[in-house]
Amino acid sequence: MIDARGQSCPIPVVMVQREVNARHPEELQVVVDAMVCVENITRYAHHQNYEVTVAKDGGEYTMTLKKK
């Protein structure tokens, strides 16, 4: 799981990119606290052939990226 709360873009996207490039996970969870991060990570994930689901809890978003 990547905890990117409190980070401004593009840092959360870079954190996800590093994890994807290093480990090629089938599934990855990312926690962020800004909708712009959700949008940017989703865009990156789709380019990497991941499906994305998002669950909102208060001001936090838990994203689940699953390899297609």
C-alpha cells in the first residue's frame, strides 16, 4: 500500500510509478487526500493497463489498481 496523503502532485503519481516499475504488482492500493491526485493516478494507471476503483472516506480516497 502506498500512503500519499499530504503529498502534492506529481509526487503521488511518481510514488505509484516507482512501485509499478519496480514490482509490477497485480494489485496496488493507494491512499490520497486530493481529488486531483485521484485523477492523475487514474490516468497513469490506465496507461499502464490497470483498472481503478476509488472509495471515498471523508477527505481521503483509497484507490485500488488491478492489472487488466
